[in-house]
Amino acid sequence: MIMKISMAMCKQPLPPSPALDFPPARFGPNMLNLNPYGPKDKVVVIMGATGTGKSRLSVDLATRFPAEIINSDKIQVHQGLDIVTNKITADESCGVPHHLLGVLPPEADLTASNFRHMANLSVESVINRGKLPIIVGGSNSYVEALVDDEDYTFRSRYDCCFLWVDVKLDVLRGFVSERVDKMVEKGMVEEVREIFDFSDSDYSRGIKKAIGVPEFDRFFRNEPFLNVGDKEELLSKVVEEIKRNTFGLACRQRDKIDRLIKIKKWCIQRLDATPVFTRRRSTVDADVAWEKLVAGPSTDAVSRFLLDIASRRPLVEASSAAVAVAAAREREMSRCLVA
């Protein structure tokens, strides 16, 4: 049985993300040498290649701190194709509010500038509620566009803690292959079939850019003319292509993070999750490794980060009722099973 490493199952409904109705952002053009806001607010950014456990870590942290999650995966911002895009499920979210997840029509084209605007609004909204924004996703170029905007606005307003969940590529390759097989078992082929259009072969816009969509084009176009054996053979080739392309994406994502560290001098804490994946056949061993190597050190890092410089707006203090709810959630989480 293939064990899913990416997230614990907590059997709690996903609350709807609040509407994007925020006060105007207080941006200014000249903030390199002067910060008019006083102490900076805090933002946590979780980075990593596809399949490394970024979503799992974001939920772990959001259940240990008063936090909400902001998606930075440019494909998951779109509605639909939940299997293909590997969107976090209601159970996996453990009740943590998620923003910018499935909010755009499938055909919309999201640019880095669009994402920067939406993410800024979401960060401000989360902070205004006294919560810690946790930005998580694999679109590192979009995260870079947000954090290092041309006017230095984001860094003038926010102090960032960067966490990188990393897995050695040879180990990640095997896990990616297993994950694609699981996606096929869960219904990926039929999910893509529902949006396939014989009259449209443009896969350069919107959610149709997602890996797992253009690869099926030749399968659906040839399927009516193939016997059962040839159809199975072609499907196998398509699945293998999806695996290669997904792993290629993981390599590019890793290279971008490496560039941010070496060229742009971002201070990013690397968390080696490789042993979690090498032990994934044992739920207990994998979970112990995750806590020891990823969740625990990340919790310590965020704790130090939050205590380093006082925010101009402290996080909301939990009421006695909230503490009771949190305790109940912790008890529930202790019973979570990895699928």
C-alpha cells in the first residue's frame, strides 16, 4: 500500500475563505530608506519542490500558531481539476482557513503581477484579524515577485521567515512516480476528460497549463480509434510523460530556490525531509521522522522569529473557549491517520 506523506487526515471541514474585500493597501513608491509603519508584521513563507510536503508543514504550523494559509501555487489558484493540481482537501486542511485556493475561473490567466496584488490583499486581511499569514506553494517565481517587488514595498512592511522543505532528487523521483499513479487511481483521466475540447489545442492559458492536462491531448484524440491493448499502451506512455514532466518541474523549482539563496542572498532555512520519504512504507516511522526533522525544527524557527522583533499588531490571544477548542483539536490530530 502506498502511503500518502503529504498530509494527515483530520476529518474536519474546510471553512470558506473570506471574501476578498479588504481596505486599500497602504503602499508608497519610496520605501527603501524609510519605513513609515514602525515595527514590521510577520509573514512565514514555505517553499519547496512539488511533492515534498509543503502543505503538510503549513497545516502543522497553522495548528500550532494562530495562523491562516495563503496559497502561492499559480495553478491551484484556479477552480477545478482538484486531482490533477493536487489541491489540499477539506480533511487535510484540519480546519485551517486557506486563501487564494480555487478562486479564479479555469480559463483565467494569472500573471505574477495579478498574484502579487491578490497576495498582498490576503496578507493584510489575515494580519488585520490578528493572525499569522503562512504563504505556501511551489510557484517560486511568483513568491519572488511578491517579496522582492520593484518598490521594495513588501519587505518594508513585513519581516519574513523562509522555510524550505527539501528532499533529495533521487528519492523525490520515486515518490512523484507513486503520487502520479495514485492520481490515476483517484480518477485523474476522467477529470481531464471532462474539460477536454477536440476543437481547442491551446494549453498555454489558465488551468490547462497544469501538468497532466496537455499530456492527455494525444490520448483523447486517438482513443476512439484504438483497441483495448493499444489504448492501454498509449495511456501508459502518457502517464510516464506526466511523471517525467512533474519531476522536471521539481528540479526547476529546486533550482529557483538555490538561485534565491546564492544570487539574491535570501536567508532560507532548509529542512531535509528525505528520511521521511525513505521511511514512507511505515506510517509510524515516517511521522516520527517528520516531527523530528521538519515540523519540530520549523515550529522552533517560527517561535524564535515571532519573538525576535515585536509586531506592531500582536497575534490575537486565545480566549478560554478557544484554548478548549485548540486542545480538542490537538486530541483529534493525535488520532489522525496517514492515508
